[in-house]
Amino acid sequence: MSLIHPTAIVSDQAKVHPEVTIGPYAVIVGDVTIGKGTIVDHHASIGCEEGVTEVGENNRFLPSCVVGAIPQDLSYKNEKTKLIIGNNNTIREFATLNIGTAKDNGITQIGDNNLLMAYSHIAHDCIIGSNNVIANSTQFAGHIKVEDNVVISGGCLINQFTKIGRGAYVTGDSSVNKDVPPFTIVQGKYAVMRACNKVGLERSGMAKSEVDNIYKAVRILIKGKNTLEDSIEKIKAECEQTENIIYFLNFIQSSERGLAF
């Protein structure tokens, strides 16, 4: 049986697994699904009357977070859009996550094993992968894509429609308005690539030879005065064309917003 505190308010539409804990004064609104092992702490709010919120297993919602509220977008007209959250995520105090909008695919999505720290904001239609850390007071505008194993430090501002590649690191108090290539460290207002995220790659357990290969590719991209096209050709010629290097090249060649140079 679900452990639901008597002061909590749970919608008749909600589908709550028997092994979910809901704390004092928590509010579950509208069409919400909550999976096994999830803990909703006191005063947390999940769902809204207009949309759909789907929560997987073993998530933790800390006090006063607001999850699945309507978008902060003037084009939103009460469409039944969604927020989908995977498994094993931690949503800290006062974090806010909004449902999607009909002008995109109608879904805001969070993968697995993410830590969203206090006061972070994930706006409508963002797609967040897995194993990411988003630190305190970082603000995401709409339609942003973050891949896997990304660290975004505190107080960052991420512009709408930007994309942050796998294994990237965004330093604190940065403003991002261009795509962040995989495996790089970006910093500044506006953020630009400063180095390869070599420490992060090493900590991930990647083989030294592959770390060195990626390090070389990133240095070719960000050092010197080559054009982007020349850098791409140099990476193809001088770096072993492993899966990670092919992915790195595909990312920078497919960027529509431009890269954080």
C-alpha cells in the first residue's frame, strides 16, 4: 500500500504505485503516473490539470519542487502535453520542470540518473538525457537538448534551442547561446570552448588511449586559426576514427545554431 500522508492531496486521476511514499502537504494534480519506489517529499507539487506527467521508478522529489506545471509560454493554450521523467532521478528543492508545448513535439523529457539541484528550471520541450548533473539556479529556456554525462555548474543560463553534447562541462555563471560540442569545457558570457573535459573523460572510465585521441581532436578544433572545415579535415586525418570521434565530428557538422567558439 502507498505511504500517503493524510495531509497530502492526490488527484483521483493519479496512478500511484503501491510502493510510493508521498509526504505531508504534497500535491499530486491531474493525470499523473508515479512508478515504484519514488518518494515525494513534503510540499512538493507534481502535475497540473491541463497536462500529463509520467514519472518512472525510484525518483526523489525534494520539498517545494514544482514538477509538471504548464509552460511559461504565451503560445500555450491548455493543450494536453506531457512531462516524462525516467528512473532514479533526484529533483531538489524549488526546482521547476514544465510540460511541453504543441508547437514542438509536446513533450519535455528527463532520462535516468539525473541530479537537478535547487532552483534549477527546465522549461517546455527540453530533452535531458541520462547521468547529468545540473547545479543550483541553472535556468533552461525552451527546446534545449542535453545529451548524457553532462555537468552544468551553478548559476548558468542556457539559451533556447541550444544543444549540449555528451560528456561536456559548463563552468559556473556561464551563459550558453551556441551548441556545446561533446567532451569540451565551455566558460564565459557567452560561453566558448576552453579545453577538453579530460578529467571528466578519465573519471568515466574511458581508456587512456581514447581520452588522448579525443583530447587531440578537441585541441585541433579550438586551437590555432584553422577554419571549421579545415579543423574537421585535420581531425579526420590525424585522429583515430573511433566511435567517439565519429560522433564528435557528426555533432559539430550537424550544428544548426553554431558552435560555442
